[in-house]
Amino acid sequence: MGAVFEARQRKGQEMTQALLSIFWILIFPGFVFTVVVGLLASWVVRKVSAKVQYRVGPPVLQPFYDVMKLMGKETLIPEDAHRIVFMGAPLVGFAGVLLLSTMLWRISISQTTFVGDIIVAIYLLVLPSLALILGSSASASPHAAVGTSREMKLVMSYELPLVLALVVVIVKTSGNLSLANVAQDTTVFSISNLLAFSVALLCIQAKLGFVPFDIPEAETELGSGVLIEYSGALLAVWKLMQAMMLVALPLFLVMVFLGGFGPSLLAGIGKYVLILVLAILIKNTNPRVRIDQAMRFFWFYCGIALLAAIILAITGKYCDITWL
Amino acid sequence: MSWKIWSLKKSPWVFHVNVGACNNCDIEIVDMLTPKFDVERFGIKLVGSPRHADALLVTGVGTRQAVPRLREVYRQTSKPCVVFLIGACACGTGIFCNGYHVAGPVDKIIREEDPNAIIVYVPGCPPKPEAMISGVVKALSSL
């Protein structure tokens, strides 16, 4: 009798655990919460851009209206497109960002961390760009093909500096590979950390497709490039994915370089808004660069800056100087 | 009113189609999209692909070269969508009425593609940006 009762109880606990995980992914730090915060963040992007140009800008609910309208529209699939890849790619990218944001929120709110989650985060960060490449190359449009090739080159350009910037932080926290511990141990105000942070901010700019590096989307010459053939609900999924990246990527930077959500929740939100506003201001004050210029910028200039940062971090670690 | 139409009115994304205009209306459309008039207040945004568009801003008489492209662009636009005919030429071929190069008024061509198309006329040579915004507002509030 007792054994049966215990087995039933354990099964009940497993059920509760599974339900709780589903709740985490779908409602609270996951889908619903992140989408709402992300759409509000994309409103902030548009509103601040409007303020920079002395305009009034859109109402608060504008991103919600946009997504709702796209959901209600007809979804056209080009005749020559590969249907499965074309329709699957947005979902793959969306799932990647959903996992990433759930993971980051869980780490920052309830300190649920595991060794190596920083590496999982790096992989999940590549997934949206990969999905974008897949979807646009499946859409059989010459504009999308040019956009795809540019997106590939851009991914190759910014991935190396981003990983090197993370290496700086890992060196500074003596080989720590878990995000919560990195957030606790890192010294924010040190030369190498600030160097790595500014380079990572530019990489985030490229990942979000913001203006100096919006080369694959290039409204003026490619007509929104990689997304050109998407319409209706599939486009809405892409827009939601971009809105969620607007939450996940600055949050990742806050965790890695700015000491996470400590000392208080308010400070964490302040850091997030700081990164968002910095990205918007860079977006509004710079013209678009060519793809070769972007590549040279990321590999040459950011590479040298990061090399210096890594040397400084190792020296600081070896000689016990915290401000290096 | 269905939620589809309601949300369409809240964020009409426009795509600009020139079917043989003298560029005057096009300049005025670009003028309308400048920060001075700030149409983003109403959710209006210029997009680069007809697949994303909710409204086509058509300028020009509809020349024989351009009309097949206009049909193609209209078919590529995801429905429901609204067609705005900007300027005297697009509204009724204007001074080019019996020209050898004119393939018919634009509204007739759109109707041949889709008899139930929603077509809005904004006359003027060229219409002022204020007139275009007023046309958009009137059309959307009557949907």
C-alpha cells in the first residue's frame, strides 16, 4: 500500500513539475511575458526614434496593432518557394528566441543556473539568424537571395567578436561558465570589461538588425531583403521574434557584462533600459555601412580592441589588479 | 466590424507603385512620409514589398508597359488591402486621356483583377500631403 501511495505521490510531483515548466515557458518568464515586454520595447524604439527626429511618434499599442493586423491577413506563399522550409523557418527562429529568453529570465529572477549555460546561450543566439538565412533562401526571390548572402557574411563578421567578448568575461571570473555566477563575480568597472561591453553592444546592434548594420534588410535597395516574400501570419511570427530578441539580447548583455539583476530589480531594469536606449541612439545617428565595411569593422577594429581587452584581463587576473 | 478590418485601420502599411507618373505625385508622397507630417502617428509606414503592404499608393496613368506590372503587384499584395489612386492621372487618366500609350484608367484595370477591390481616389495635380492624409483618414473611417 505504502509503495503504491509513494509512487502515486512521486508521479503527482512529476506532473506538477512538468506543468510548472510549461507555465514557465508559455506564461510567465516565457512566451506571453516576453512578447508583451518585447512589443513595448519595440514601441520604445519607435518612440525614441520619433523624438530624435522631432516627431510625435506612434501610440503605445502600435506594435500590438501591427502584429494583430498581420495575423488577420492572407498568407501568400510564392510558387517556387520550398513550402516546408519557408513555413518552418520562422517557427524555428521563434522557438530559439523563446527558449533563450525563458532561460535568461529564469536565471536572472530565480538564479536557476547550470554550468555551461553561457555556451547554450551562444548557440541559441545564432538560431534566429540561421532561421532567417534558411527562410529567405527558401523563398526563391532574387532580392531575398542577396539579403541571404549579406546575412551570412554579417553573421560571420559579428560572431567572432561576440564570442571573444565573452572570453574576456570568462577570463575575468576565472573560467566560470554559468551565467548567474558570471553576473555575480564580474567587476563591471574595469577597462577590459568596458571594452568588451562596447564591442558586444555593437554585435547586438548587428544581431537586432539595427541601422548601421541593417545590411541584409536594407529597405532602400533590397526592399526589406530577407523578409521580402513573407506575408500575413508568417511575417507576424518574424516580427514577434524580433520583438523578443529586443528583450533577450540586452538582457544577455546585462547578465554578462553589467552584473545581472543585482543589487535590486529596479537596478536591473535600469541597466536593461540603458542598453536599449544606447542601441536606439546608435541606430538613429549612423548611416548604413556596406557589408565589406561591416566585416572590416568587426574583424579588424573590434578584433584589436578585444585582443587588448583579453591581454588586460589576463594581466589583471595574474597580477591581481581588479581595475584592469 | 471584424477585428481584421479594425486592426487594418490601426496600422496601414503602404507600398508605392508608379505606373507612368511624371514624378510629381511621387515627390508629394515622399513629402507626406517626412517627419514634418509624421504619419507614423496613425501607424502608417512605408514598406519595401507588396507582400507586407495593406495599401497600394498608385500614381500615373497606367501606361501599356506598366499595366502588367500593376496587375502583378496587386496579385502579390496580401488581402484585405486598399488601393489609393493618387493624383489626376491615376484617378481618370487626366490630360493623357486619349494618348496612344495609355492602357486605360487604373481603377478599371484593378477592377478587372478584382471586382471587389476597395479603391480610393485622391485627386489633384499633384495632391497636397494634407489632401492625401485626409483621403486616407476618410477612406479608413468609412471601411
